[in-house]
Amino acid sequence: MPSHPENTHVNHTFAALAKSDAQLAPLADHPYTKAASEERVEAAKAGLEASGFKVHVVSSRDEAFETLKSLIPAGASVNNAHSTSLEEIGFITYLKGETEWDNVHAKILAETDYAKQGELRRTIGSTVDYYLTSVSAVTETGALAHGDLSGSKVGGVAFGAENVIVLVGSNKIVKDEDEAYKRTHEFALAAESARARDAYGVPASAVVHYEVIKKANPFNPSRIQVVLVKGALGF
């Protein structure tokens, strides 16, 4: 039995969405749903480290969960972007309970006025001690790529948060930045659109903001850490 908490969003895993959403169904067995080989994991790790990122390669979802916990010190303020990967390892479930951290995401969601909630996302949500997220692609050349509709995730990851932890499954490893763009816009967007149809009742999502992080910040190289899982995770 897994030691990590259960995913309370099992209907929004890629496998579940591919069964429930006719538009996503044609991608059900896409290569981007498969875990990468050991060789590609090592290539991605080497590329990320050459770009200055600190990388933690883990073998399972349990290990990913425990690694994330160990990287965040007690008392730290924490926010997270929406991330199916974080949901799948049970970390979102864990954050909703009693932790030793200041859960800023919970404070944001507690605000029912959407205008005020948006301002909280822009301010306290982007400037936390630790921002947790995933990405849509990690290249063997050492770059991280992700898309975003509102811009809140891009803002926190690019500059706002003091520290960023990126959880990524090996199914997101691609050759280079050209393929990262393709994976984001043709595969991840299709999956996120299926989730948005179920969660929000909208026709589709959109990549309004697209960010490629080519290297670690030379003035703060330890700011972004990557937890790379030897398995398929998220989309």
C-alpha cells in the first residue's frame, strides 16, 4: 500500500479523462503517457544539472512525496499551482490537512470575492517561501517548459517565489525546446482542456502564457529544484 495520502482528484488523471472525454480519447495511448527509459532519465538529469538546477531523481510516487516534504522547512509559507502531478502523489491532499507550513493556497481559496482572490494570487500567492508546481516538458538539453492561462503560475515560478520545487514525471522528457513546445501545445493542452471541461464547464483551456526556463538564475542558482520521477505522472 502507498504511504502517501490518496489522490482525491482521481477523475482528473490522464487515464480517467481519456475515458470520460471523447475529445481526449484519441490520445489515450500516446507516447507522452509513457515513462521514459533509464537512459533518457539520466540524460535529462545531466542536462538539468548542466543548466544549474538541483535535481532529485526518485523511483516512485512514495519517494517523490517524501522528498517534497523533506525539501520544505517548518514554518515556510507554501503555495501551489494546479498540478495533476502533485494531486497524483497525494501532496495536495496532504496540504489540505494539518502541516507545519503556512498554507497560502488555502487562504487564497477561502476568499470568496473573485476580484479579491485574484489580488491575493498576485501578491501573497506569488511571493511565498516555496512555490510547488509541475511543468509540461523537461528537455534532455536541460530546460523546463510550461504553459499557463492566467499567468499566476508563470509569475511565481519566473521570479516571485523565493524557492520553487518542480515535480515532473519522466513521461514529460522531450528531446529539445522544439519538442517541448509541441508537447505543451498539442498534448498537455488537450489534457488540460479535458480537465477544464469537467471541472469548470468551459469548452477548453488555453496557453496564454508560455515559459521556457533555460537555466538556473545565476544570482540564485539553488532557487529552482526539480524532483524527477522515474515513472509517468500528470500530463
